[in-house]
Amino acid sequence: MADTVLAAPGPAAGASGEPAAVPAPGPPPAPAPARPPRGPERPILQAVGVGLLLLAVLVLGLAGYLYFLSGVQEARSQALLYTRLQDELANQLAPLGPTAPGSPVAVLDVPAIGIRDMVVVQGTSPENMMLGPGHLGVTPMPGQAGVSEIFGRRATFGAPFARLGELRPGDVIVTVTGQGRSVYRVAAVGSSQAVRIVDPAPNRLLLVTAASPVVPSYYIEIDARLISVTRPGPPVAEVLNAPELALAGDDGALVLTFIWGIALAAVSAVGTYGALRWNLWAAYLAAVPLAIAVLWCLYQSLAALLPNLY
């Protein structure tokens, strides 16, 4: 057997017997660029963005409350007040003079603009008129001797007087109180800005609402003369509070608005802490219903700051 000769390790020979060339190693890869440190302005911008987002949600929620949910709230109040007033009328317990604010005092019908069985409450403050049209306390009840005044909202809380400006002389207005049914006929249409009504008739009804559903800068009024029997009445209230004036808001609601705002912030903070610390869904289930209730109260307080005829 022939001896096997092992070649010593070394560079491989080419075809001509010369050693093969080995490529030189390339340059090392460049290191990845270092990530710039996060500046202190980044968290500030994020906080501002979150704050603006929450503010936008709050404003949109307020608009939804004023132009939709407040109408649902007013309709429910009207249903309860109508049942209460019907019971009081049947038992001859309906008020004939000054009574507690928010109490039902009359039923209003204006067929020409589709108002039927609308309950009028005592008082014209923004809170009273969240329930429906309000009777101005320093005037006699509808149907009684003198000039009676009823305020109604133009755009929010059901907008009961939204079509008041469509009334024309000759249209009929009917009221029902504890003294019975009274009929009025429209005599004139005026406003606080252009045409002020001067009517010498002694027994009248004035219906008042904001002139615009967008910017309530002045009000319109409908003057109607009593054409049915005039009924006697007790003395009227002599004191009128500032929030009961036409187009007035309730500055006293600022305190409640501040309190409900703090309560909403507290509920949000506790809910967020609970979601981070414990179970996310459990924290949401506990905090969301409470936050909605607080938010509803906050919106109601904000609505009380708006003009009562709006």
C-alpha cells in the first residue's frame, strides 16, 4: 500500500501554482446613532394636549346636554308636573296666588304654534325654567285682573317658546288655573330692542322669550288681551330677585359649578389611580357611573349661568 502524503496547511494554489489572494477585511460597521435625550418640553406638550382634549370633550358634552338631554329632562319634569297639577285642580288645591318656586300653577295652550297642555311653574329663575315656562311672581296669575307675564325658553330645555315669534294678532291663547279657563287674544308683537308694546288694556297676558336661539341679546314679547271673564286674585309678591329678570342668569350657581368641577376632577383622579393600581375594568365600572352623575350636576349648574330665556 502506497504511503499517503498529507499536504501541509497553507494557502490554496491557483491554476498556475501561485497562492490565491485573500480579500482584505472591510471596515467595521458604524455604530447606531445615539438616541437624543428626551427634553423636558415633551411631557409638558403631552399634558397640554391631554388637557385640551378633555376640555373639548367637556364642551361637546355641554352642547349635547343643552340642546338634547335638557329637552329630555324638561319633558320628564312636565309629565310629573302635569299629573300633579291635574290632581290639585281636581281637588281644588291649585294655587291662586304666590306659591313656592317651581310649583305648577297653570296649563298653557297656544294652538297656533303647537303648544298644548304645557305646565307653567311659579318663578322665572334659570333653575325654575328648567322645568318649563315660568310665571313672573310679581304679576297676577293668568286670568286674574292685571297684566300677567309668563317667560319661556327659546333654545334649551325643550325650547317651549321656540315658535313664539310666529304668533300674529288674532291668535288665541288659553290658560287653565285653579280658577278655571281663561282666553286671551293676541293684540301685538314687540321686542325689547325695537318695538316696545304700549297697550292700555287693563287685563292682559305677556309671553316673553329670547329673540334669537343663538345669541340671546334681547327678547321678544307677545301681548294678548283677556277676552273671557276677569277673576279676582290675592296680592302679588312685591320682591323680584335678580335671576328672575328677563335674560338674567343665576350668579349664585358659580359656587355649585366650582364644587361640581372639583368633584369631577377628584372622581377622575381616583378612577385613574384605581385603574393603574388595581383592576382596570373594576375601576372603570366604579368610577364611570359616579363621573356621569357628577358631570350631569356640573352641566346643570353651568346651564343656570345662562340667560333664563335661552
